[in-house]
Amino acid sequence: MAFTVIHLHQLTIIFGILGNIVSFGVFLAPLPTFWRIFKKKSTLGFQSIPYSVALFSSMLLLYYAFLKETNGTMILTINTIGCAIEGAYLIVYLIYATKESRVYTAKLLGLFNVGFFGVIVLTTMLFVRGTDKHSMFSKGGMRVDVVGWICGIFSVCVFAAPLSVMRMVIKTKSVEFMPFGLSVSLTLCAIIWFFYGFLIKDFYIALPNILGFAFGIVQMILYVIYNHLSKKRQNSNKIGDDLMIKKADIIQLQELAININLGKIEPQNKPAEVIEIILEEMVDVNNNDNEDSNNIVNEVDKKAANGEVPRGDNAC
């Protein structure tokens, strides 16, 4: 029995460390975006809402970890790092944002990250008792359960946020706005934290990550499906471009042959007969290619005319 308890404790530590490592990588995922913002000296049209929400989530889990009497260290460490990283992102955003975006972000942080979070902390401290009913800063008791429920509900809302992205992928048939690497990282993160919460019997941590795992799997399936369709469209467009190039070459050779026959250009290395033979061969090849490829080109043109072929707008 003692061996089982020791083994369980070791597994808990392993999953806690893995959760910290993977979550740290997820926190660093927007770093290339902010490097571009720093180089361009502009926010490039990006919104501050995701970083404000991520900061609020880290703050809430940090408060929850503080209230836990046991097994709160791993949650405490990663969310302390998360608060620091998300805070740094928001500072950079405020520096390079436009006046309107800066004002909006300041209001968002004031109402959401300060006001709403402050109400949660004050309410649970004043009206919800911990283990020591006579201490305002008491841990455990009903207080940790109430904050745990709040964390669980908010985590479910955060995990449900990718629904809008998945809807966009299905509508546009493009995976441009759903990076595969980030989907894999979030899915892996959900799996690790589920097992960590299960091992320490903290279902406020474990249960929301079941939903995160499910949404992550769906995102990866959608990526595989629509990324394959995107590659097909790219190949179809490439065939159409090649046909246009062949037609342009034929027209140029026709003009060259006419000029030589009219005596406007003196043939140097190739007489007009050779050019005409080459021209006939290219026409034959082009006719054969047209039979196989015209249907693809017409289909692509038709889709573009109907607005079915998505066009991703890059931030810069």
C-alpha cells in the first residue's frame, strides 16, 4: 500500500511538471505576433481581448491555488508565470496600439481584470468562510469550493471559445486562422492537466479539461480535412497558371514566325520552318493538356465567381 501511495505521488509530480512545461509553451505561442508588432511599431489590427482573457484566467487560477491547502504548488507556479507573460504582452500592445485601441484595452482591463476579479476576491473573502471561520485570509473550506466552481465555469467558457474559429474554418474551407501546432499544444495541455487534477482528486481542474480535449480533437480533424482541400485548390490554381503561360508562349512564337516570314526579323540560328514545327508541337501538347485541365480551371473560376474560394487576409 505504501508503494502505491509513493508511486501515485511520483505520477502527480511528473504530470504537474509536464503541465507546467506545456502550458509555458502555450503562453509563449503569441511571441512571434508580438515580435512583429515590435518590428512594425504597430498592433497590425490584432485585438487585445485574447490576452486580457488569458490574464484573467491566470489570475483566477492563481487565487484558487492560493486558497488550496494542499497540491496547489504546480498550479501556483505556472499561473504566476502566465500572469507575468500575459502582462508583458498587454504592455507591448498598449505601447504600439492606436489611441482608440489603447483606450478600449484600458477600459477592458479596468472592468474585467481589475473590477470583476476584485469583486470575486472581495466577495469570497467577506461572505464565504474558509477553514478558519475567524480569519479573512483563511484557506480551504467552502471558500476554495466556491472559487473552484468559478474557475471551472470560466475554463469551460474559455475552452468553448474555439467554436467560433471552427465555424469560420467550416464556412471558409480554410485553416488559415487555426494553426495546427497550437491546436495540438492545447489538446496535449488539456490531457496533462486532466490527469493531474484526477490524480490529486481536484475535479475543478480535471473536468473542464475533458471539454478542452474534445474541442482539441475536433480542431485537429477539421485541420486535416480542410488543409487537404486547400492543397487541392492550390494545385488547381497552379495548373491554370501553367496553361496561361503556355498560351502566352504560343502567341509569342506565332508573332516571331510572322515577323520572320514577313522579313521584319532576320533568322539567325533557327529558320522559320523550325519555329513552325516547334509551334505545331506546342499546339498539340497544349490541346492535350487543355482536355485534362480546362474542367479544373473552369471549376476554380466558377467557385471564385460565386465567392466559394476563400481569400485569407493577412494582418500585414
